[in-house]
Amino acid sequence: MIEALIAIVDRLISLLQGRIAGRKELFDRILEPTFNDLLLVHGDYISLFEAGRQSAFPEDSPPAKDSQEYTVRLEATKAVLLRSRLVLEPVRTKIRAVADQLLHVSLPPEEKDFVAAVLRYFPTGDPRLSRSHGLNLVTFLEQRPDPFSIDLQFETILNEIRNQWSSVCIAFGRLKVAIARER
């Protein structure tokens, strides 16, 4: 992963120094790899929150809120959410580095829209901030809500992630079309 981070930093330096010429090269060397990295993050998020939703209280009659089983499931779900943050942290860091630099570069509208969609994908609109869906959910679970509210919170997060991903895909599609038209 360190090699990938170094490579993207080298490409960003090339961009800032004017050695990446043209939209197609920018797309091939920076924007498409950023999309692919975010695809990896998105898949991980969906898997994590779907699995968390199922493991928290999967059956129709969840345990009572004051039971030991409720506490065990709640703590296990929180632990999984906290551990999972570390898995793709380097990829999120890479996406942040790219997005931060691209904000300071003059780009055509389709590229700007794509960068904006990537930033909006993250819960705060800024991948630099430490608050995430996972951390927000852990904070919510620490309040010991009822199982119905937990399921609703998972569903809300999953819907938001899917909607934001849809926006990224639309912007990426428009970007690909714009680049194809230039050939």
C-alpha cells in the first residue's frame, strides 16, 4: 500500500508541475484510479454495514434491552465497526490526498463535478475529518438504543452510502463521456 501512496503522490506532483498534459492523461493517471479506490472503499462499507446490521439483532424477536445477550451483541457490533476503520484507512488517506490537491487545480467542469462527488461521498463531505458513519454508529450504539432503532440507523446509513455512490458514478460517467468526445 505504501508503494501505491508514493505512486499517487508522484502523479500529483507531475500534475502540479504541469507534466500531465490533457484530460485523457489526467483521467488515466489520477481520476480513474481515484474512482477505483473509492469503489474498493464503497464495497467495504456496504459489506461492513450489511454484516453489522445482520449480526446486531438478526432475528424477528431481538433480546430484551436489559439482557446480557443484548449487551454482548451491542459490544461485538461496536468492536467490529471500530476494527473495520483500520482496514481501508490507507486507501481513504490516498483518496484524501488526491482530492485535496485537485481542489487547487484548474479543472474542466466534469472533472470538478467528479471531485466534488468524491468529497460528498464521505459523511462530512471531507475525508480528512475523523467522523465517519462507523464512528457515528458506535456513538449511537453507546446510548443503548432499542433494536428497532439500531436496525433503522443501519438502514439509514446504507441508503445514504448508496445514494452518494450513485452520485459518484453519475459524475464519473459524465466525465468518461466528456473525455471520449474529445478524441
